[in-house]
Amino acid sequence: MSENVKTVYNDSSLKISKIIGRLYSNSLTEEVFKEIATTCNFQKNLRILDIGCGNANAAIWFAKNYHVNVKGIDLSPSMVAQARENIEYEKLNDQIQISEMDFQSSFIEEKFDVIFAIDVAMYFENKKELYGKLRSFGSSGGWIVTTDYISKGGRPDLQANLISKWALAIPPTLDVLKNSILFNRVDIHKLQDASSWQLGHWEQVKNRVLECRAEIITAVGEDSYRAYLDAASQIISSINESAHGYVFTMLKI
């Protein structure tokens, strides 16, 4: 699965993200970030592991606002390069370290107070194994914060299209997701239907891509522009047609 994900988050998608702005990152807003920080009792020097950190927008926001320390990992060389550039620009090298790494096959010895896996769980078929791995990185009393797609059973054609466009694993039902979490002796503090967040996010992304059509085509070409626009449209259709939902979880170790 890792190589497939690399092809999604490649140089073209990074160039598009720069053109359309921060909307690219994920559907979590600053209000949600503040809720996470309050619930997890963010304090100076708190240790965060950000898996799939992308261009480090979340890591930078938390480091600037709460003076926490973040270890970010991502398996996309393009995203790692952009993350390091952003961190350098914000002068946060002392608080944020970024590594190009596949957390599945790498050994991470240190323990963290908060594990971030935003838009990461969706790439793994075996959810029990995934949440067990996430739990192993956390300190006792720590937190795991994730987002994931779930299957709502409608429109198999849309489900198949979404999986193929974004190199996703087959999404679990909500019950399977809950059981996978509880199997690993992790308490569910919050499990929220965040489908409206994801829908609104991707509608904004699609609109920005359309607005920036000429600039994007100049940067990455017509084929990449259409592929990205089609992928965004697939997510919107999949949620609107109840093929998929999207959930936000805060889990206590």
C-alpha cells in the first residue's frame, strides 16, 4: 500500500496544494485543533508524533500556539521536502523534526503524549493491527487522534471509484472500526461523524481547483489537473450518496 500512497502524494499534488492554499491539508479546522489541545491538555514540551504529517501545517500550528515538540513522519519525499521548507520559514526547527519514513516498517523507540494519524488510517486494511501499532507509540495516559472513512453500504460503484482514486483500503463499517479500537484496550473518548467536515472541505478544494484552472494546468499539465479534480469530485459524490462516511476519533490510552 505504501508505494500506492506515494503516487497519490507526489510532486503534482504538492504543486496543486501550493496553488490552492491551505485547503489542501485536511478537513480539521482551527476550532477542532483547539478542542484537541484542550482535551489532551497541551502544555509546553508535550511530545506529539504526527504520522502522515504532509506539509506540516498541523505540526506548525500546534508548535506555534502551544510550544509543543513534534516528530513528523511521512513516506512522501515531496511532502517531507515541503514540510521542512515550511518549518524553516517559521523558524521552528528546534520544536519540529521531520523524517521520511513508513511507520509500519520502521522502529520508533520513544514514547509520545499524543499520536496524530489524520487521514492515515484509511490506507490500512487491518484496523486492529493499525490501532495496536498506534497504541505502542503512546505513553501511558496518552492520546490517539485519528480520522478515517467508514463504509455506509451505498453505491458500490462509488466505493470502488474512491478506493482506486485515492489508493485507499476498503473502509470498515462503523462497528468494525469501534471493535478494532476496543480490541487494543484503548478507550473511545470521542467518535464523531465528521462527514460534513470532509464534504465541506472537498467542496472548497474543488472550487479552488476550478478557480485556479489555468495556473494549475501551467504547473502540472491538463491530465494532472483533471485527475485531481476527478478525485475531489469522487469524494464529494461518495459522501453525498451515502457510500462513505468520515469519522473523527479521540482515544485515551
